[in-house]
Amino acid sequence: MIRAKKGEVSAQSQAMPSQMSEGWIGVVGDFFNDRNASPKEAQKRLYDILMQR
């Protein structure tokens, strides 16, 4: 899909299934809203979401 649009995706929901997108948004939101959130843990959680395919 990205190749068909010359590398352009206007929303992450176009690039991944909705459940995966919701998980991604949740992890990013948790990271920015929690001062104690570790970048390493957020990275692991994002990786885990992407590997669920």
C-alpha cells in the first residue's frame, strides 16, 4: 500500500490493522504521560505489538 501511494501514509491506521494501531497509540500515550516510563520498556512494548501480526 505504501508503495502504491509513493511512500505516503496519511494515518498510522492505514499502515496497520486497527487493533495494532490502538495498541501503538496506547503505548505512546503511556510513555508520554508517565514520567517514570522507560524508553527501553516502551520500545519493547511497541516491538511486541508489531510482532503480533
